[in-house]
Amino acid sequence: MNTIGVVARVTVKEASRRRLLAALAAISLAMVGLSAWGFSRFTRGAGVLPSGDARASTAAALIAFMFMFSFVICLSAVVIAAPAVSGELDSGVGQSVLVRPVRRWEVLLGKWCGMAAVVAAYGVAVGALEVLVVWAVSGYHPPNPAAAIAYLVFEGLVVLTLTLTLSTVLAPMTAGAVAVALFGAAWLAGVVGTIGSTLGIGSLQTAGRVARVVLPTDGLWHGAIWYLEPASLFDRVLGRGGGRIADPFTSSGGPPVAYVVWAAAWVLLVFAAAVHRFSRTEP
């Protein structure tokens, strides 16, 4: 356990020094500032709308901003995890660790824990800041922001685990590119599934369900949506029950417990694959 803790601390220090991660943080702060300006302008002009419509529109805008933040959180996970194994092996740092009498799974778990701490801290900070800014500017707060942020962080950890595993077999840039492509493909598959549900096309619905099982990022994102949107208000104001066309930024319900358990099991299974591959790496 001491090895895991040492590697985790070193990983956190290395991640904090990366300029790209700092750039992503700066972009996030800029997005928060932009949202503050946008929500303030909307609040001033919302007097012409019924109170229910204004609140629903504010909730929809918050969900859109949170979607951008979910992408930035996942991109941050890719940035820190892509060079975690292959990058160190290429630079020679990894060889100095592999020849020492330490268990490789402990080294890999230490790296994962350190990177997970960075992603979680970043996701909680950005998500909480956005919710607080919207509340301060417009007076609106989502039904359960803590649960929504937890799902966003969980989504980031899924992408982190995927990228770390890819890093054991691919070069850093390739691992990062593949992880981002898979993340985008999973979201698009979710959109396809939503279209299938709206139009009653079974094959498209099946494609969306399968994608959410293979890579559970989109399913977790819809869990975040569920806790961001005032469901009863959306039903009444936007007419979800009256044939409203579904879209990728609304959710008809939170993920079942079985799905959350599967997402956690997915992380464990993919991490186990990373350990298996790393254990076969020659010093």
C-alpha cells in the first residue's frame, strides 16, 4: 500500500505541473465567466416570459453548459492519462521503475488513484463553481447538483481508465486520440438511440443501448442531466408527456442501480486489462 500512496502522490505532482492541464482550467474559468454574463443577460430579459418558461429555459441553458464541462473534464482525463505508461516507457523513466522490486499492479493503481484524484477535484471544482455562479446570477439551482456533479466525475473516471489502458499498448498521442474518438462515438450513439426512441426505430434504439453498455459515458451523462433538470417542470412547460421530441440534453429518468453497478464493474474490468498488459511489458 505504501507503493500505491507514493506513486499516487508523485502522479498528482506531475499532473499539476502540466501546462495543458492549466490551459484547460483557464478555459473552464473563461466558460464560467461567459455563462455568468449570459445568464445575467437572460435574467434581465426574462420578465417577458412566464415564470415557468423562464425557469425551464435557465435549466436547459445550465445543462448545455454542463455538457461542455463534461467534455472538458473527460479531455482533462485524456491529457493526464495518455502518457502515463507509454510516455514514461519511451522517456526511460518507466524502465527505472520496472526493474525495481515493486509489484506492477501497485504502480499502475497508484497512477490511477493519483490521476483520479486530479480529475475528481477538477470536476467537483468546475461543476460546483458553475452551479454557484448560475444561482448567484439568476437565482436558479438544479434539483440535485451534488448528484449531477458526481455523475460527471464518474464519467471522467471512465474515460481516465479507458485512456490509461490504451496507454499500455499505444503511443501517448495515439492513445489520447483513440480515447477522444471513442468518447465522441459513444455520445453520437446515444443521440442515435434517442432518435430511434423518438421515431420508434428498434434497430437505432438497440444501437444506443449497446453503446451505453460498451462505453458507459453517455449513460452517466444522462444521469447527470436527470439531476440537473427539474423533471416536473419540464413535463408541464415543455410538454414531454405530450409527444415532445426527445433530445440528447434531456433525460426521462435516472440510470438504474444496475447500470451504475455495471459502470463501476466496467472500470474494474478495463483496469484489470491494463494491469494484465502492463505486467507483460518488458523492462
